[in-house]
Amino acid sequence: MDLDITTRSPQATIDVGRRIGEKLRGGEVVAITGPLGSGKTHLIKGIASGAGAKDHRDVNSPTFVIVNEYAGRYDLYHIDAYRLNSVAEFEMLGFDDYCYPESVVLIEWADKVESALRAIDHLRITLAHAGQTERKIHIENAAQYLSNIDK
């Protein structure tokens, strides 16, 4: 089951992320895609909050460091694939090492490393501009990972 949600502010996008983070049970990989400024980092800030990250207010895009780690109910790994030039670079980061039952891996710009994700089950979230502050959030495989996320 796929799910579509429209938000009308950055805070509403964070709130959707928080509801997603509250539903995660560990071991998930979340692939997040969308154009610049579509709210990917706001969504991740919310996911980190919902997953109990103590420093969720400090969540930012790890564009230059590639991976940020946040402690919460799970080890949260926020990978930004924007500056990666190949799937090989992604794999050299040790992606497999981040995937274990007590972790959640959030991949921003996941479309750049799509072929590395094909063989694993993952939650896919696509964000799109729908106005100045309005965003469309499309969640694939929602039923497998999330229940009542739109409530």
C-alpha cells in the first residue's frame, strides 16, 4: 500500500517525519528522494525526533561529511548521497555495516544509489514541491512499515 500526504509548512513536514519515526522498530532502511528544497531534511529531522534522537534539533544534511549519526531508541544513520559519484562510493562508506536490527538508516538523495537498494527491503519516501510551502509526500511500502501514519 502506498500513501500520499500533503503538508503545508516545514513544521507539518517535520510532524509527518515524527509520526514515521515513532512507527519504526529498528532494522529499517528509509530511502528519501526529492528535488532541492523539497523538505527531505525537515522530514529526517522529524523521523529522528520520533525515533527518540536526543539531538534531533541538530539534524542537518550531512552533505559534506556524508554520514551523520544520532543516538535514540536506535542508532540512526543519516546518509546524504548527493555528493557521491557512484554506487561504489556508497558501498565503500560501509553501508552494509550500518544495517542491523538496532539501527535505522535514512538515505537522502537515495535515487543516486538506487541500484544498491534494489536487493533489500526498504521504505521509499518521495517529496515534491506543490507550492511555496506545500509539499507532496509519497510513501511506498507504507503498509509493510507503518500503520495509521496519516492519522
